[in-house]
Amino acid sequence: MSIKVTNLTKYYGSYLAVDDITFEAKKGEILGFLGPNGAGKSTTMKIITTYLPPTAGTVEVDGFDVEEKSLDVRKKLGYLPELNPLYYDMTPVEYLDFVAKLDGVPASDIKKRREEMIKVCGLESVRTKDIGTLSKGFKQRVGLAQAMINNPDVLILDEPTSGLDPNQIIEIRNLIKKLGREKTVILSTHILSEVTATCNRVIIINKGKIVADGTPEELQHKSKGQSVVTLEVKNNCDKSALSGSLKEIRNVNKVEFVKDTGDSFVFNIYGDKGADLREVISGKVTQNKAVLLSMQAKQSSLEDIFRELTK
Amino acid sequence: MNTQNIKTIFSKELKSYFNSPIAYIVMIVFMAISGFLFTMSFFQINIASMREFFGSFFIQLVLFVVFIPAITMRSFSEEKKQGTLELLLTKPVTDLELILGKYLSALTLIVITLSPTILYFIIIKMIGPIPFWPFLTSLLGYILMSAFFYRRWRVYFITYRKPDYCIYSKCAYLSVLFPFRKITYCIPSFGSFIF
């Protein structure tokens, strides 16, 4: 159940949307697609789901080429497009039955699958209401139920949690994580915390190109940012002497006085990447006869990496 | 080709026509206008014939330029606008199955709309001699002509995202050309070319 994208390129007229990208997603992987608006996330997804033809390159889903064996690919897919496609004059039950029939779910299983999806996505209370009258969160859940109704091997979700409230987001993330164990899931998002919470692999794309590929931890490691230590000392010491001696530490690039809270001073100490400065700093603090109140080393977050790579 | 898929799309389409007021409005308006136009000239001529119904320019105009686009508009432009075309095109359904399903459901709606004309025939039969076969072939002609116009309109709607823009432009185009349709009597293939 793997997805193999090789040298994929897509032009819209003369506009280059996806520029020669290559990656692979295997079974049991939840792949997060990150990127600023217009980076080519949705386009890539649309090509994988056979909605758009690639300009160049190939995409294979479970060994089937999306252009030549498009029907076989579609049978394996569950897809939630960015613009959630719903028929507003149908009820969730009618809609799910319709989609299940199209997906080729055997007639005897349709009811079972539909009830399962209604339970999983929490649609019990709205099952006989017109979809057009539902709130955005419920619509999104109907869309998710639609994508999963045929129990697909490959799930492609374009911004699955948009419009959901925080509780629902956690529920849906857990659901995706559960599904991800025996399926291949690709999801796109621009919520960075979502990636760290659900995905076990991240691809960051910018202007149609892959700029980073790896687990969230790997990416954090690769970041070329600097380490930052926030230091708080009691205000009965000499501020300038302390900051002077902190500056003398090897690997420290900058010492910044942040604020005087009334009974304490707060400093930000910027050091080289990967250097753990905490031990040396506490030594310097005692040397200056200052009282250490708190010290915190800040790791560079995925957000920093994202901004660094897509600037 | 999977007939199950065609059936699924067909029944979904037909249901959505009758779920919204559009089918009812269009049918009632068509029956009212065509009935009015037909009976007006029918009593003037005073012959037991339905020629005034099937030959009426205005009834044809209402049917082909107002009624057919109204139902065609829903079938592809709406799907495109709502994004549901993306859903249908990423399901294991071939394009042919999708188009046939939609086509057959529109044709069914047209047959349902035109079927009350049988009542005209029965009533006229009671008061005067009216041959059956010319009536049936005329009705069949209307149905086939509608099917043809449905196809023509669909080509227009499928290429535009905004249904209202193309309905204005195509209406204007057809209204200008419609009086010249008699040309098609001399050169039949010309008809399919201009419309």
C-alpha cells in the first residue's frame, strides 16, 4: 500500500505549481504535507487522487499508475478534498449511502459501513438533517466519513481538521492516528502543531519543491537555528557585571537583557546550535554571587524550521 | 461499463431534481405556457390536430431555450461550483458511466414533463378524429430534440464555472438563431452545427 511519486511536475498554463518532486509513503506512515499557501500541496494531492493529470513524472499507488490504471487507483483511495464536496440537499445517511455505492461497497455491507462511520465521526445527532443546514464542523465530519467509508488502503486528506472545534480536532487526530497504523495516510495542513501531534513523517514543500523530508524530530535536529536559554536571577546583583561575564562564555553569541520584573532580572542568552549552555551559565551566576531563580533552554520548534525553510 | 454505477448516478440525479423546487417550477411553467399558447391557436383553427402544439415556435423556444438549460445547469456547472465534481471524478466511476447516468436522468425528466401532452391527445380524440401515429412521432421528435439540446447546453455549461453568465450568452445566441431554424429543413446537418 505504498505511494510512489517520481519526478512529479505540474504546470498550470505557464505557472509551475509542482517542480520535480520525488517521495514515497509506505504502509503505516502518516505523512504530513506542510507548506505555505500555494506551495503545491493540494495540487500534488489532486494528482495522486487522479483528479488532475501530471505534466511530467509518474505517480504510483500500490503499483498502479495514476494515469494508466486510474480506476484501480481510485478503488484504493479515500479522498477528502480541500473544498469539502457535499450535496446540500441530501442527508448524511443518503450521502454516505450514495458514496458507498459509487465506491463499490457491496450492497449487503453498505448499511453496516455507514452506521460505523456515523458512530466514528459522531454524526448520530444530525443523521436525518439536510447537509446544507449543518455547521461547518459537522460538514467536515461528513466529509471525513465519506473519505473512509470504503475502508481504503490509502487516505488522502486535504486539511482534515479545518473548521473543527478543539475537542473534535483531538478526536479526529486520534482517529487518523489509529487508521494510520494499517493504512497509508497523507494529510496536508498549515497547523504546525497538528504535524507534531499526528504525523510520523513530514514533508515541507515550498514553491513546488520539497525543502525538507523526515520525522518531526529529525527536522528539529537539522534546524540551523541557535539555542536560547532564558535566565532569571534575583535583582540583588550587579546586572551589567553579570551580563559581561556571561558574554565571556565560549559559544555564547549574544546576551540580551529582557526585563526587570521588580524582584528579578530576566536575560536571554543566545548560543551556538546544539550547545547546552546551562551548566556554564549556572557557574557564572554563582561566581557573580547572584541568586538563580529559573533557567530554561528553548528548543527550536517546528515553527522556526518552517519559517526558516519557506521564507 | 458498470451498470450499477450508472444506476446509482441516475437515481441520485433524478432524486435531486425532485428534491429541489426547480423540477416542479419548470414543469408547471412549461405546462402553463405551452397549454396557453396551444389552446389559443387550437380554437382559432378549429381542427382536431396537435400541429399547433408541436409546430409552435414559442413552445419550442420555451422548451429548448428555457426549460432544457434550467435542468442542464444543475447537472455539471453546479457540481463544478460545489466541488462535488472532484468527488465524482475520484471515485471508481468512468467518465462514460457518469455522463450516461446524468444524461438518462435528464431524459427521464424531459419525458415526465412532456407526458401530460398525452392528455391533450385523449381530449381531442373525444371531440374529433386525430390520428395516433403522427402524434406519437411528434412527441418522440420533441423528446429527441430535447435530448439533443440537453447535450448542446451541457457542452456550454461544462466549459463555464458560472452558470448564469453562460445562460445569458447562450440564450442571446440561440434566440437570434432560432427563427432561422427552417434552414435545417434544407440542410439537416446545418442544424447541429449552429446550435
